[in-house]
Amino acid sequence: MKAALISGGVPPGAIVDLAHDLPAHAVREAAFVVRAMARGFPKHTVHVVVVDPGVGGRRFPVVVETRTGPVLVGPDNGVLYPLAREFGWRATYRIDRSRLRVPPRVGSTFDGRDLFAPAAALLAGGARPATLGPPVALTPLTLPEPRRQPSGLTGEVVHVDRFGNLITNIPSSWWPPSADRAELRVGRRRVRGAGFSTSYEGLGHGNVGLLLSSFGLLEVAVGEGRAADRLRARVGTPVAVVALGRAARRGENANSARPRNRG
């Protein structure tokens, strides 16, 4: 893909690799990750997303034009939809291969190289999205929404990073400033007195706890361990959090080292 971009006129220094370690076929997780990470890029960035279990099939290869400037390129399987809404969706166009400057195709299983990268190179060079093909509708994809209730916070795991940390969809801003501990349920596993920390080091070796992640969301982690393995969790696993302040902990050992997991 990089070679296709460079041969299309994009200088190597202008190509940024965002992520290559997401699970195969994880369309919803990729949609979350790209929406979260794309916010910091310049206004006229061309974002290419190739999480494409239906490559070569009935789904269209598309270009999405947004109201705020960024252009999105990828499969129309829902992976682009949350980011398109984030940037303000304007129009979607199906990529017509005959309009790309590409050699004859030798297969149908690598649209990242054969369609998306050449299209992105043209767009980075100033081509208008509408010149790459006819308009089409954009397939929607809805990411799960968290809930805040008097009894606590509920959501689910939306991303598991390569360290096994569990990124939930619960906003960090929902965590009460006075709380330093929580009753935590991840799937069928319960952790009583899970600690809250501002760093992985602060959790303590082997302890399950909560942090405010760089995504702006609550994160479940294990100090020097893998929360995904410890709690048998994956993307889509339900999460429930009841925040506890110091007043609610009277009589509890604040330095209890290892939380109790109950199946």
C-alpha cells in the first residue's frame, strides 16, 4: 500500500501508519479506533481504513467527503461511518477503478493496494472525491452507547489494546473526582474494591483497577498483566462500574493487593 501511495506521488514523509495490530475482521473495533485517533490529524488529511472482511465481494469501495475537510477512503462495510459522522458527512462516491491510474489487476483480494491506496494518492494530490466515481449511500454502523444511572455506570469493552488493557465506552468525565475505588463487573467476573489510579504503576503488580485512558474513556487494566486474559474479556463484553469514595471504604483495607474475581 505504501508503494502504491508513493508511486502515486505521495511523499514518504506524508504517510502515517496509524495501526496494524487490530484483530482481523474487527470492523466495529476499527471504527472506534480510527474515530478516536483521527481527530488529531490536519484538516485535509486523507484517511485510509482497510478492515475489509468482504474484500472483492458485494460491498463497494468508497470515498467519503466530509464537511470539515478530511476525506475517508475504504470499504463500505460501516467502518467509515462513525468517523464520517464525527467530521460531518457530506457525500459518498463509489470508486470506479477505470478512473484510477493503476495497472491491470491480478486478483481481487488486495483492494488496499489496488484501489484504496491509488485513490488516496489522487485525493492527496488534489483530486475531488466526485471525480472518482458515482454517488452512493453510506452504510451505517452504530457504536454502543454507555449509560449513567444512580446505581452506577454501564457500558462495554470497545477496544482491547496489544497489552490486554480493556478500553470501555464509558467517558472518563463520568468518574466522580472523590472516588478512588470501585465495584467492577466485567462480563461474568466481579472485582470487589478495584483500585483507581492515574498510572499503571499505581495499580500495583497483579492488581485489577481502573484508569482514565488516553481515549478519554475508562480503562480496565492489570498492573504488569493482561486484563483481557485475567477477566476473560473481549470487545463487546459488558462492563459495570460502581464508584466508591473514601467514606464508603471505612473498615476496608485500602492496601488489599489482589482483587477477587468471581465467575
